[in-house]
Amino acid sequence: MTALLKLDRVSVRFGGLAAVTDVTMAFSPGSLTGLIGPNGAGKTTLLNAISGFTAITSGHIAMNEIDLSPLSAAERARLGVVRGFQTVRLLERETVFDNVLVGCERLPQPGLLGQLLALPPERRCRARDLAATETTLRDLGLLPIAHRRVDELPFASRRLTEIARLLVVRPTVLLLDEPAAGLDTRDRRALVESIRTYHEAGGLTTIIIEHDIELVRRLCPYSVALDMGRIIASGSPNEVLSEPAVQQAYFGVRSGA
Amino acid sequence: MRLVPDLAVPHRPFQRAAGRRHGALFSAVALTAAWLAIPVLLGQYEVFIAAQVMIYAVATLGLDIVYGRAGQLSLAHASFFGLGAYTAALSGPLGIPLWVQPELVVLLAIAGGIIVAVPTLRLSGLRLALVTLLFGELFDWAIDHSLALTGGSQGMTVAPMTIGPFNSQGTVDAYLLASIIALGATLLTRQLARSQLGRRMLAVRDSELASASLGVPIVHTKITAFILSAVFAGAAGWVYAYVVGFVSPTTFNLFASVYFLVAVILGGAGRITGAWLGSAYIVLVPEVFNLVGYPNLFPVLGGGVLIAIALFLPGGLVEGAALIRAQLGLHRR
Amino acid sequence: MGFRSVLTCFGTGSLMVLAMLAVAGPAGAAGCNPNEKSPGVTATTVRLGATMPLTGSAAAGGLGAGAGAKAYYAMVNAAGGVHGHKIDFTLLDDEYSPAAAERQMRVLIERDHVFAIAGGEGTPNFLAVVPLIEREGVPAIGPYAPSSELGTMKTPHVFMTAVNYITEFAIMTRYVRESDYARSFSLVGVQGNVGDDAKAGMEQGIGNPSIKVDYIPEIPGTPDFTPIATQLRRENAEWTFLILTNTDTGELLEAMHRIGYNPRTAAWAGMNDPGYIKAFGPVSQDMIVAEETAALDSSDPLVQQFVTQFTKETERAPGKFEELGWVQAELVVKALQDAKALTRSCLMDSLEQIRDFKTGLLPPITFGPDRRQGVNAVGLVQIKGGKVVEIVPFRALD
Amino acid sequence: MPAAALADAAQVTLSGLATGGLYAVLMLGVILVFQVSKNINFAYGQTGMVGVFLSYFLYAVAGIPVVAALLAGLALALLVASLTDRLIIRNIPAREGFDLVVTLGELLLLTSLAQLAFGTNAQSYLKLLTNWTTVRGGVFINANDILCLLLGIAVTLGGHIVLTRTSLGTSLRASAADAAIAKSAGINVLGLRTAVWTVSGLLAWVAASLFAARLSVNAFYMTPIVINVFIAGMIGGLDRYWPPMIAAFTIALYQSWAIYLFGEAAGTPAVFILVILLLSLVPKRYLEERHEARA
């Protein structure tokens, strides 16, 4: 099976600092990859490079043979490469429903006048978006709080709202940056279940950065470990974690801290 | 359990609570009654003031789009208001026919909006505020230095707009004219809030990073917000000039722009009711101070209100009212 | 729904408003109609109004003139009023701002329904309200708003006693030409109508098209006068004429002094003011200043009478601005007294009958059926050692 | 070039540099405040203005001795500056542009309060050497111009030395870079912040006093000046030191030349054109403000 997303010798430098060096990876359609590594390993930078938030210094990133490098983050998102953030960023003064509805951006929308004058195409699109949002909310169990303002909700619901916003239109590549951070065990479990079911049903390609090794073990059939901006191991989570380099990177760093 | 939305299958549209519908109907009836009562019950001057509230509401809704919704601080809003006003004022001397003027106002506002927006797209925060401020200063300067045409700082008289028996400087006629654009602007803003365009603006305001990750075209959204706000302000200014019959630069200077900000923030950024409340404040409160003989206290209050609201009630009056309702338990779900 | 049907559903209130607008059209000199219904008159009172700058950069003028007018009305009311009507005088603050003046004039006319506009202080703020006054057909009597835009039958409701700046500067320039044989002139003036009028007056006073006036327009409140001073020094005229606000005049003279340019100077009547002379006397030494109202220490018995009466009313001594407000009120009361009835048309008619009305404070006032400029003369004074010395008494152009 | 034109050129340059010196005094306050609190204070100029108006009022109207009047004015400026931070800036919610909006409110408040309390005119304020003039080669050299220029240079160099050579400067730069780390290193971040805001009040008052001697004064007189200083800051970048300080001098020089060459009317559009040109031509990298923290 040909790879959906290909990274070919990707490097990112900030001034003199090499954040990511010569990373080559391939993600097949429907794969679910855990990205692990100690703090500062370059995981988020790699995610930023794929989603277009950081320009790469050298190398190539391609999806379905389309070169992503010249495209802005928004353009990549419209191609279906979407991401979540470590810190949840929502429309703070709006409801859960409106927050998820805004995710319909990636569906074709009518022009300025069409939207402002509520012309028939706008009515059709709105009905379509409302339906998609409602379904997503129901699937993720958010429907009971759909009309609550997000700034008055607990963190877990906010995190779930953000994920719902990414999923309301089916992405091609879903990038999540520590989605479980700050959640308690019960919420983590629910989150893992949601991601897994969505992933299986939708056949989307998912890359998750996660510190919680257990979560990666449970969720991801495949994982990649980064340290100092380089790939140090890849394979099933258990294989990766037993690699001496990973042990060194993780526990070496941890004991040194 | 089917978890992935299947767009091919039609879904039941999402229904809002039925109670809201009744509330909306009730407010519509009440507002219509008030609208009819004002010219019947109140005197000539009070009707004129009511028309002013409506005109300023249109401009405030405009600032609410660019600042309240898209989060772009514009200190040139009064200049766009002035752009419309001077279009009306100069149409007489320049012989621009009435039917061309609305299109001209819209075109000028679009051009002005783009001129302000484009260099500022690379900027945010302080730099954006300063460039818009400078644009406002440039507008003032242009008026001051085109004496022969505009009368400079002395201002100029605007001939009324007359269509058959309609005369824009007649009290009831002015009230009607202001009502028409106020209704139009309010409906447009309401539709904007319901549309993806409106949500894009909120997304750009709250986080440009998150917006980009959702595929929101940030530059496009900002320009659209600037243009819409300029068109609203321009239209309001155009009607303002015809209704008041006199324009001079002080109505459109930096302080006027700050008053519009006061209106948006006091009422509640991103809320239509808020823009109306804010407009009522900036038109009616000076009248009250004038009535009791202390017209100069209004700017003091304006400054104080801006600080107090930003510190203690950042959501403005609308959110404050919602908080009180929640406290009283009237709105339990 | 057509426009008319919308109107009918509003009921009678709005129809009355419309009717009022129809009545109020351009009145002109239609003669005295004693049966006309005029607003602002009750059995015992007649309501008058004015806007003046009571705050802001020109507040001194408005506060003084307002006090002068109020003192005169108080005196008249104490003596029983005009034909048994007490004068109810409303004075509103226009901040010297055209926009504020327009708003306040609307309050006077549309909310307070005044009978007539009595006086005023300041040109840009008054010019802003003229269209409203003309549209509503309200007589406006003696505002201090020197301008060539006013004082003609283009604005038939406005009766001017302020000499316009064309006349003022023509008289002043002619004197300078005659006494000093001056050959080169520059002018710094408030941009717009005011500066343009002064320039036209200077050209008229020079009477020689080959002598040009170097004119630099100024925006009130210019922060730094060094560029203008430098430009003046480059032109290097023998005489520099000034028509700026008092502070700006002083600041400009100081800037000129700083860069070592000290021509002879002449300025409009505003510099004939103790506050100005106290602040800027030294840089204004020998400056020639127009005199629009009589000197308060004049030996004219009418002036002495004013000083005595004002002091009695207010228990303080009057200044120039108080004098101005007083004489505005005096003219208003004279017109009301002479009116055959308290209607607007009869007030207009009475004003048009005024011939050679001597107040002592202003040159004699004369109006006519097609004459709205009541005064055409100024005197000249000179600032010397912090004092004002009269050099030419009131004189007309020809 | 004829001698007269040369003299004019020297005159214009001198007066521009003198204004630039005062811009630099103000700019130092803006930079310091921005570095410790990442804020811009639109009411910055008005902070100095209220001090000047109070001392004018006490001296010229109430007849209080000049030194006491000046000290009272200075005290008011310091108080307003530090309270702006303590009461307002530290308490505003993190919403888009609220720091700008709130100081705009303060601008309005201080301006209108000053108008109410002191009237609009504070004419014939202290001369501060403006009445001392000497002629050198056809150029009229005003002692106040020299004073402003020297003061600007002194403040610029002094600011540089304090920031780079003293432990105070190290603490300042540390809290500018990361307040949390600075705090853990034992720096009294809040105290430092209050001190910086107070110093900004001092600088505003000094510049406002000198401008009051040079300019026609009303309650708004500091507003266009501060706008020019902010523009210089925008061009130079407020997280740097030398570029904004040099921009302060340059913009004043530029504006006085524009006015000399094209007349009074050219002042405003000249600055606008400069800003638009710079914004379109300068590489985007230079304009980038610090982005939202780590994604």
C-alpha cells in the first residue's frame, strides 16, 4: 500500500538550533501512529511542520503525492490535514455547538453575498453544517452540553469540543498534540475510545503526540520515538519502548533532571 | 453506533429551545410598538435623537464586526463614518445624483477598508491600532486641507435628500430613513452571526493559530471584516449627513472613534443588542448631561466607563445582564 | 406601503411636525404679521436663546459675552420686561465647535422653541448653525461672528453687527499704508473663510494689485510655530498681519522672536484683550490691533453708563466680552420694544426699521429691508508697554 | 548653496533634532514599560500633561512658588503613571487589545478631567530657556533647542548604560525576558515593574514640561507627540533598544524637513506615507511580534 503522507529528510532549524533533523517517515492511509519522546525532542515541531505552522528548512512533505511545502496551514487544513493544540483554543464566548459548527469551514461554503443575504445555497449549506455538527456532538456525547458556553465548562469537555471541531468534517490526516494531557483516568479512557472508534470507522490517518505511554500502548499499533530532533526508534509501542536508545533518552533525561 | 457523520444521509435540523422562539416573538412585537410610539408620543427633538441612536447603532454594529467579532482594533472607525457623511455632503456641490450615492459610498468604503486593512494584515496589536489611528488622522487632515470643497474645520452644510414629499431633514422622514438602515444593518449582522463568515471572524479573534488549523482563510477574513465595518460606518455616515444637515471634522476624529469603541465594549463585544445599547449610551447620555447643564462631564464618564467595563465587566452590559439572570436563577435549563 | 400611508399611521403628532416644517420655509421680508403664531412667546414671557463657547479654547469670550447679556436682561426684567413680557434667556455651550453648535442650536429651536436667537460668540460655530436658522426661519440678532458669508440678503434672518474681516483688515491695511508707507505684507490667518476674508481685505486696503500679500493659512492649535516663523522670515515682509486665536498669535510671535524675525505687526480685534496683553505684551510691543467695541475707559457717556450699570448688576467691572454681550442684548431689546407685535415677522420688520442706533459701545447700527450688515466701521489701537493706546477712533471704509 | 538657504537648513535640522531629543526621552519610557509589562499606554503623554497643567495652575493661577508647583506637578505625573499600572494594567482581562482600549479610556479621562479642572489653556508657561537665543552664522540657536537635544542624547546614552552595565539593568532585562524565571532568581519583579512605570511618569513629565515651553499648549498637546513616538517605536521595534531610540530622532527630523519643504500641511501625510512605505518594504521578519506561545 502506498503511503498517504510522506516526510522525506525533513529538517527544521530555528537560527542555530536544530529542532528536527533529517526525519523521513511514511504514513499509510488509516494508520494510527504514536509520536513519543522526551520534552524538547522535536515532536511538536514535527507536527507544526506537517500542519504548516512551521516552515521546514530542508526536505519534502507530501500528501497523496501533493507537495505540501508551498501551502499555508489553512490551505493544508482545507486539504484535510488538521490538528489539535496542546492548549485548547476555542471560541471562548460561544457555545459548544457553535465551536463545533465552525469546524465546517472545511466544507465548501457560499460566497460573501450568499452568506450575508442568506441566499438558497447558504440555507442548504447551513442545514448540512447543522446536521453534521449535531451528529458529531451526539457521537462524542456532547449533545447535553451543546448550548453551554465553553468558557464555563470543565477542561475535559473543552478538550472534547476541540476534537469534535476537528472531526465534524472528516479529516484526511488528524494530528493531535497531547490530547490526554490534563484529563483524569476516566476521561482518558473515554477519549481513547472516541478516537479509536472514529479512527476505525473513518479510516483516517492519525498521528498522536502523547506522554502517557500507557495510552499509546492501548491506542496506537505503531509508534515512533524522537530524541534531539531525530528518529531513534520505530515499531510497535512495546518494541520502541524496549529500544536502549529510547530507554536512554527517556530515563536518562528523567534521571538527569 | 455510527460515529462518523455520513453527509449523504439527511439529518433532522437542530432545533433550538421552543421558549426562545416565544421570547423572540414577544421582543419583536414590543420593539415594533416602541418604534411606532416614538414619533407619535415624543416631540420633534426627541424623535431626532431617536433617529441619531439608530444611525449610530449602524456604525457601532460596523465596529462590532471588525473589533467585537474579528478582534481587529480599528481606531479609524469614525473616519469611515465621515467618509459616508462627506460623500453625502459633497454630492450637492459635485452634482452627484442621489441614486449613484449609495453605490459610491459602498465603493469608497470598500476602497477605504482595503487601504486600511492591507498594510495592517501583517500587523497585530499595537501596530494595527497605530496604523488605523494614523489613517484616521490622515482623514482629518484631508478634510482640513480641502477647504474649498469641505470648509475644513468649519464644516459644511448638507442639503437635504428629497424624493417627492420625502425630505431627509424632516423629523419623521429622518426617523424613517434611519429606521430603514438600522433594520437592514441589524438583519445583516444577525445573518452574519449565523453564517460561517461570522464564525470565521470569531475564530480569527480568539486564536489565529486555531483558525489556520481549521482552514480559515485569515487574511481574507480580516479584509472582509474591515470592509464590512467600513460599509456599515459609511452607510451610517451617509444617512447621518442627510439627517443632521451639517458635517464638520470633530464628529469624525480620534475621540469619536474612541466613543464607538466605548459603545461596542460597554454593550458587549460581538453582540447585536450590545451594539444598540452602546449606541444609545453614546447618543443619549450626552443629552442627559446637556440637560442638567454639564455637557463636559460626558467625556470624563466615557473614559471612566471604558476603564470600568474593561476591568469589571469585560463582556459588557449584555453579558452582565446574562450573569444577573443566571444569579437570579431565571434562566435555569 | 407607500410613504404617505406610513405617515398617516403615525397620527397627528407627526402631521403637526410636518405642518410646522411647511410653515417654517424661507420667510424673507414679508412685512409684519401680528396674527402669526410664533413659538417662544407666552402671556408673560418671551424666550430667547443663544449658543456661545462656555468651555474649550474660546471659553473666555463666551463666558464674558454671556455674562454681559444676562446682566442686561436682568436689568430689563427688573424694570418690568418688554411690553410686559419677561425675557427668558437660555444660553447653551457650543464649545466653539461647529458640530456642538449645530446640536445645541437644534436644542434651542426644536426642543426649547425659542422666539429668536439673541447674540452669539464666534464665527465657525455660528456659521455652522446658519443653515438651521434659515431653514427654521428664526431671526438671529447681532451674533459676534465676523464673516463675509453673513450680513447679506443670502441669510435674511441674520442681522449682523460684527464688522466682517474684509472691512476690518481693509481699514487696518489702509492705515498702515498711509502712515508707514509700507510696501511688503505677509498674513498668517486661520485657514478658511476667516483667513481668506482678511487677505481680501488687505488687498482691498493696499489698493495696488502689484503688491502681493504672502498668505500662510494656519490650523487653530498648531503645536509648533517654528515652521511658520521660518517661512515668514524667508518672505521677510515689513509688516506681518495676524488673524489667529489669541494663544496662537502669542505663540507665533514668540517663535518669530526666537528665530530673530521681528517685523511690524497688526492683528484683528481679539488681541485687544487684557489676558492676551498680560501673557504676550512684550512680544506684541507696538502691534496695531483693530477695535470693534469702544474702549471701556472711553469718555463717551454711553460707555460710562454701561460700565456703571453692569457693575451695579453684577458687582464687578466689565471687560470687552461683557461689553459685547451687553450690546447684543441691548439691540435685541430695542428690536423687541419697537416690534408691533411679538411675532417673528414683526420682529424682523422692527429690526429692518433700525436706523443709526447709537449704543456708544458699537459704531451706530443701521439695518434696512435689504441691509443685514448693521455696522461697517472699526477703530485702531496700539499695544504699548502692556497698555492699549487708541490711535484711530471708529471709522468706516469710505 | 546660498548662505541663507544653508542657514535655513541648519535651522530646520536643529529644531528637528531638538524635538527628536524630547521624543527620545518619551521613547525611553515607552520601551521600559513595554519591556516589563508588554503594554502600551496610550495615556502616556497625558500623564505628563496633567503634571504640567497642575504645576501651571498652582504657579500661574494659585500663585504658589514655582519650585513647589513643579514638584507637585511631578508628583502627580509619577502617581498617575504608577497607578495606571497598579490599578488598571495589572487587572485587565486578557482579551484582544484590552490594554490598548483601557489606556485609550484613560487618555479620554485624563484629557477631559484636565480640561474641567484647569481649563483648556496653559499659556505662557515657564520659558525654560526658550527666550535665550544667539546667532551663529545666520542660524538662530535657541538655548531650549540645545537643552532638548542634549537631554535626548543624555537619556539615550544613560538608558543604554543602565540597561547594559548595571545590575538594575540586568534585573530589568531578566524580567523582560521571562518574569517567572526572574522571580525565581530572586528579583522583585512587581517592585521593579512599579519602579519602571514611575520612571516612565518622570520621563513623560520632563518631556511634557519642555514641550509646554516650546509649543502652544492645550489639554491635547501631548497626543500628536506621543503618537509620533509610538510610530517611531513601531518602526524601531519596542523589544529592541537602539533602533527605536534612533527612530525617535529620525522621525522628528524627517517631519520638520517635510514641513519646511512642503509647508505645514505636509506634516501628517509625510508620516503616514513613511509608515505605509516602511510597512510594505521592510521584510516581514522584522515586523513579526512575538507570536502566541508554544503551539
